[in-house]
Amino acid sequence: MYKIIKGQLNKSSLFSYMDNFLISVNIIIFLFLLNFKLNIFFTLNPSNILDYIGVFTTSFLLLIISLLFLESIIDRKMRSYIVSKDGITKTEGFFVKKEQTILYSEIKKINIHLGLFGRIFNFGSIILNKHKKNFEIKNIKNPLELEKIIQQKIKY
């Protein structure tokens, strides 16, 4: 639920990274197939070329899985949105914080992007058009509810 009185901090939805999680599961399944079908195993003491291939492949794929999970955590820490009674403020950045505010009076058009997982798990992106610039609220929970609030604020 969005509270407009004091402003509310909104983060990206974890469900928006569902594709990363699905890719990670597929990589884990691939590792199991490598182990059982091709007899390529991960070992800490490789002795032949197949052992080295197993160590390299497993390490590389585990690195990819780690990066996919880290992306969701880092993205959520780097971007936040504050919905207030006057407008919406987006704060981005890790080392250097960049803050951008759009007032409700500046919004000309609202677009909503809901993918397949977004419709199922209720998350999506809202793109607010302001003359020639776009202000994107990425992967938030309940985007349709926020759109209704913005529509009401635009009418006043």
C-alpha cells in the first residue's frame, strides 16, 4: 500500500529478477548433467585433463550464478524511490548518489510495462513522460496501484 502523507521508500521487487534465478537453476541442472552423464567432476586435486575441465567449468558456472544473485542485491541497494505528496524522487548510485525528482504537475503521460512474471507476481515498471525526458520507476511492487495514485495527483 502506498502512503502519500510522509513519503514511502520503494525498492525493486525481488520477483523482477526471476529470470536470473531461473538461469541459475538451469546452470545447476547443467552441472549435474555434466557430472553424471560425462563423468566430469569438480575436484580440489585435479590429476588429469578431465579433472581440470571439471574444475574450470564448475568454477566458471558458479561465478556466473554468484553474479546473477549479486545483481539483484546490488540493484536493490543502488536504486530507491520515494513517493511523496508533491512528486516522486528517484535515488540511484552506489558511490555517487544521483537524485532525480519529478513533480506530478510535470507528468504528461504514464506508461506501464508488465511482463509475464510481472503479471503473475504483481510487479512492473512505470514510465512517466515529461516533455522530452522519461522518468522510469523500475520493477516495483504494485505498479497499477501507484499508477492510480499518480493519475489522481495529476488531475488536481
